[in-house]
Amino acid sequence: MKTSKIWIIDDNPIDSYVIKTMLELNELSKDIHVFSNNKEALESLEELDKSDSTDSIHIITENKTNAVNGWKLIKKVSNKIIEQKGKLNLKFHMTSEKYSEKDLKKFAETAPLYSLNKKPLRLDHLVNMLNY
């Protein structure tokens, strides 16, 4: 199983490295991009939008840290998807060391968010994410 693209958005370089390495060693994707904050990811999304790409992208993002806020990113991107009438095929997967009840409620209400995953991620978590 190989997906077209995977984006990892996490301000912790060790977590990003571990996720990327698991994906590569298990040949789950050869097109993996790592971003350390929302701004970098949004800029790349703008470039992708200009290219008229219709690739499916699995986005693995941190719940909420200083540089990465998965909820804000999903909200911004969701508005863009609506504007473009669904041209972009983005599937968000959120990671965190802990989740609050508020997070679980948000998850149920957030359409492009496919999964909540507890860190540290294991290979079976990644495989499950990519099967969406």
C-alpha cells in the first residue's frame, strides 16, 4: 500500500523524524514532506493549489503546540476546500500525547479530520491512518 503524498506537521523534529522513517522503511510512501509549523504547510498548500493538483494528501498534524495548531490549520484548510468545491483531497490525522473532552467533541464535528492518534505513534497507527 502506497499513498500519493504524506505531510507531517510537527514542531518536534524527533517525532517528525520517527514518523518519516517508519513511513519510508515500510514503503508506505515515497512522497513525504515535513513541516515544522502551520505557516510552512499553508504556503505549500497554496503552491499545490496553483498547480491544479488533485492528489490525495494525508496530513499528520500535531494537536496543539507553540508552532503547530492542528485545529486552526484544519479550519483554514476546510474553508479553502469549500471555496474550491472539494478539488483538494486532504485527509487530516491528528496526533497528541493527550486529548481533552473538548478535543474529542471537536473531532466528531470536524469533517476533514479522519483520526485522532496518541503519541508515540506506532507502525500499526500509521497503516490505519493511511487506510482512510
